[in-house]
Amino acid sequence: MGGGYHGKSTLLQALERGVYDHVPADGRELVITRADAMAVRAEDGRAVTDTDVSPFINNLPTGADTKRFSTTNASGSTSQAASITEAVESGAKVLLMDEDTCATNLMVRDQRMRSLVPGEREPITPFVDRFKRCTGTRACPRCS
């Protein structure tokens, strides 16, 4: 967290590269990331083939099947939903995301938008609504 130009994206890029072997003294000696970490971002216009984006996207106006979603020109939100699914299916346990390269409408839906568009009419279920927050206690399976 922090303001613009405070190094958030730079730190994330270092973490992304921390999964790869590196040359000694290249500046990454103290940056080590789990091998099962993967960067996820929105990529307008990317192709998506037979990918289950239904945890995040349903009821598209086109009627497209979101359990086996395919397109040659994905929007930011559908491409990021596909990237998350692909990362998890490939074994990623840690998803690295930068707000500058994410589809904001896939990540979070603020109260104002929730009041303007009723949930049953909104095709996107935000990322933050899909994952429980860590409680930071021993009861949390990730913290124990």
C-alpha cells in the first residue's frame, strides 16, 4: 500500500522475478519468492479458449458459456478471470497482482456500484467476494 511512485510495482516485479534463478549480485539476493507464485494481470484483446471463468463472470449479455469461455478478443475483466483460473489450475498457490495491471471491476465492486446495479443484474462477481480474508489467528488454516 502507498501512494504513487512509492515502489509498489517495483517490489511486485522483484517478487515476480524471485521465482527464477538469478546471477549472484544482481540485486535480488534478498528477494525470494515461492516457486508456486504467479503474476496475474488483465490483458485486453488476449485469446481465451475453453476456460472456466464462471467463478467470476456469469450471465453475459451475449449468453456466452462462462464454464467453457472462449474468445479471440477478451476484455480486461474476462482476460484476468481467465488468468486467475489458469494460474490456479497450473498449481499457483500465490497470486501476485498489481492494481495498475488489474481490471478494477473484477477485483472489487464498491458500495456505490452495488447500489446502482443490483447483484442479480451484475455479470461480474469481484475477486474479493470470492476469497475469505485471513483472520490472522491460529484458527486460520494458513496461519496455523
